[in-house]
Amino acid sequence: DSAEFKQFIADYNARVDEFLAGPSDPKKLKLERGNYQRQVLGSGRDIDTYLATYAETGKRSPDGYVPPLAEDICRAKMQRYNLIAIREGLKAIGRVYPDMAEVAPMLARANAAITQIGDDRALQAHVASNRNASLASVRMKPAVTRNAQWEAGLRNGFAQLKPGETILKVHLYSANWYVHKNELTAVPEYRQIGAWVATKRSDGTCWINGIDLWQNYVGGGFDSGEYKLGQAPQQILCENL
């Protein structure tokens, strides 16, 4: 949360102010100088990591799960918050050790990284651009086979589970029943088939969903089974279906 983070930074700097206003132990500061010097130098690696993570936020492989936009924006903001925290830490070290030459160039790197990310509007535009580029490459996988009876059953099953979505396509990802057998007795326990289902939601967006039919073995045959949603929904541009 932005307000909580600002308060965190304010509290941190208040503690630095309190430390500098109090009595100091030159001997202890001298002993700890090396640790803080290594911390300053190590900040470069962290700055690069956070900036690289920010640059990739929102990008996905064509088969990757696409989380809500708010989740990607939150992840991007976290990288900026981490960079700001590094900057404040460097500034504090510079105040305690004003002659530490390594602080200024590292502080400049942190500030440059924060400037590169920009404000909330720039951050959101960056994430949206990455997401849109990834979304444009998403395609629905072709059916591995055709079976009108299976397709109709899975279509009806999906309609019952997600009545608010319009079904556009059903592509089977099962060519045959997958039959699970008991490892000791080899007696069937259940079987399963499934399909990808392309749908359009009320907001006009299109999605690829997974649905499976699970049937339990009841001795001499399988029951009518139960339809269950499979993989997490993946957004796809409607024109790419």
C-alpha cells in the first residue's frame, strides 16, 4: 500500500535522525564501516535485479497463466518500492559516513533506476504494454481429435458450471479416456477426458478454459461422472480464436 510504504520510509528516516542526534561511538562506527561499505557495493546487484524484474513484469509465454492486471501492477510497484528503500538506505549510510566515496555513485544508480520506472501512470502503461504484447501471441491449441458426443457433453457441463459465459469453441485435449488403475490390483478406479473451451464474458473479453469429465468405476462400469473446471482461465484476444 502506497500510504503504508510512505509511512515506513518516514519512520525509518526518523530513526536515522534520532541516531545521528544522539551520542556516537567513533570506535564502533569505525569497526562497522566495512560492513556498511560492503552493503553499499552490494546494492548495485539488487538495483539491477529489481530493475530487470520490473522490465519483465507483465510478460508471459503464450501458454502462461495471465493473472489479473492489478497483480502485475502490484508486482511492478514492489520493484519501485524496493529501489526507493535502497535509496533511503544509501542516503542514511551517507549521513553516518559522509566521507564514504562509494555512496554517491551507487545513490546515483538507484535514483536513475527510480527515474527510469517513473510515476504510477508510466508504470501502469509499461505493465499494460508487456501484457498486451504477450496476449497477442496467445492461441487456442487445436483439438487432438473430434468426438461429437464428448464435445456436446463437455460443452453442456461447462455451461452448467459457468452459465454467465458464451461458449465459442470446444477443442478436445483427450484423444482417449485416461483410465487410472489401482497400483496393486490393476482394477480401474476412475477415468477422465477433457477439453479446452473458448468463451466470451459479459465484459467482451475472451478466455480459454479447461474442463474435465471424471467418472468413477463402480464395478462393471463407470458412473455418469462429474464435470470439473480444469486449468486456470487464460485470456485470449477474441480475434485470435
